[in-house]
Amino acid sequence: MDESKRAFIADALQGIVEKVRNGVPSQKIGLMAAGSELGQEELLRGGLLAQAEYPQLRVVAIGPRTPGFDELEWIETLDLEANITAAAQKAVEEGTVAGVVAMHFPFPIGVTTIGRVMTPGYGRPMFIASCTGSSAAERSEALLRNAVYGIATAKACGIAKPKVAFLNIDRGGSALRALSRLQENGYTVNLGTSKRGDGGSLLRGNDLVAGAVDVLVCDTLTGNVLVKLFSSFTTGGQYESIGWGYGPSVGENWTHVVSIISRASGAPVIANALALTAKAVAGQLSGKVAAELRAAKAAGFDAVLEELNPKVVAAESITKPQAVPVDAEIAGVDVLDMENAMHTLWREGLYAETAMGCTGPVVRVQTAVKDKAMDILKRAGFI
């Protein structure tokens, strides 16, 4: 019997033993075991903690072997980040591990991660879509994709009908309108709302603290900041002690589950990240993403992406109408589109001004022409 057959039989027998012992097959998740600002032992303690709390989970440490952590399986490498990253990439691509928790991974454009935090107001977990990588090069497309990917991740992790809403940031309003159009076309989405008096699915800082929704959609840089803030606000920022890290990787036609932690992530977060990765694998995350994209595309996803950004209005070709007192506000225009929206109204002979209200940008017009102005902006795709 050759060596490959021996290895195959050994793995099969180990799987049977684990299933009898725990009631489910063991799940091997890799852990990049070097590079932490808190030291290698902090990473490995996170691995041991995960195995102790989740008996079906087997952690495979990837890096230079450290004495005292023989309870973990090992893929040994030199103590060089390039070697460890390459070994982690090889392990997940070859299926040696079902997923990997890493501090760095070379994601292509189109792949992002969906993090998870514990919100302090009511002790509710909340997914942050997204936190690292980039689901698209263009901001509006990235936000819409982040919404779809966040919903898929929540479903893979056991939330059947996740409530989703957008953070009130640049392009958040236009991405929300795009998602609402998909909903009108038959895409099933459960829009959550703000806990503030005026409600709506554009959330403020208060809603983040309260954990108003299951999935918060934002751009990746904002999401990264939010995860850092929620994870380390009790420790002064040097040690991330709460939450699940920066989450598993998702993207169109992306099949690997690679979760990201930071160099400041402590053992509790590392353990949670390993468990979340195993849960995402068991929940068939890549399949959930593919299914969610199919449903969105059946509702016109590609067409909505093409129309997401209103056409730029050439200001030099427009005559500014005579100024008149403006006493009505039109909300919902993205901050990056304010000038274009104003010029669109000017082109139709309506005087308008731009301003920033307490809930975001507004276009100011006369009350007498507000309805007409809103109709123009709706047809132009600004609101």
C-alpha cells in the first residue's frame, strides 16, 4: 500500500473517531501563527481557547512551531511573513484546511470581508459589511455588493432573515435606493430601520451602539475603523478583546473562506474568529453568496449597477436662474451628488441651493416648487 493510500485511510478513520466523539465531523481551520503585536503566544492561546469551547473545531497553526502548544496541529514554516502567508494560501487552496484566520491575505479586487462586532447598547452582535479588501473599485457598486454579501454571510451564519441597513455616509443613500429598487423587482431583503424618531434605513452613530440591525452596510475603510473601535473600546485601543474580528472573505466567484484579524487582536477575538470561520464554512458561505447574487441579478442587479450613478451635469452649459428665497428642503441626495442635483434643477429653470442638515445633505428650494423639484430629481436618479 503506497503512502498516499495510507494517509487517505488515516484521515478517514480520524474523521470517524471525531464524529463518534463529538457527534459531528471535526472542522480544520488554519491560523496564521506569527506577526501579532501581542506576541505569537497570544495567537496560539486563541487557538487553544477555540478548541476548548468548540470541541468539533481543530485548529491548525501555520508558522514556526512554539513549545507548549502541542495540542494544536501544525504546518511548520520559517518565521517569515511571506512564508507563512504562502503556506496559509496553499493550505486553503488545496483543502488541507477548510478555512483560514489570517492577519494578512492577498485578496484580489472584488473580494472583501464581512466583520462582526458586539454592540454595547444591548449586547447584540452585528455584521459590518465590509471591513477589509474591496468588493468593487467604484464606491456605489461596492456598497450595493456589500449589502448582498452581508446578507449572504448572515444567512450562512444562521440568521434566516437578517435586517440590513446602510450607514449614513457618502453614496449610502444612492446605494439604499438601488437596493430598494431590487426589492421592488422581487429581490427579498429585510430592510431594518433606525431607532431614532424619524426612522429610515440610513443609520446614525446611535444606531450602531444600539445594534439596530443584523447587517450594517458601509465602505470597507469605515467598516475597518468601526471594528477596531468596537473591539478595543474597553481596553484603551491596544488590545482587541471583544467581537469576532474582520470576518470571512466573500466575492463573486470566490470560493475560499479566509477570515481576517488584526495584529492587535487578543485571544478572545481570535477564538471567536476561528469559530465564526468554521460556522461560515459549515453554512456554505460561498454557495450562499452565489445564491444571493443569482436572486439579485434576477431582479435587475446588473442594470441597477449601470444606472446607480446619475449622469454628470455640465455646469457651464446651464444658466443660473434668478435667486429667490428658499424655505423647503429635499433630503436624500448623496453628498457627492449635491452640485449635480442643484444644476439639474437649474437646467429646468428652478432656483435651488445646497446645504448640510443635521441628518445629511439637502437641496433647498421654494415650497411652491418642492413637489416639482422632487419629481425632477427622482427622474434623474438623485433621490
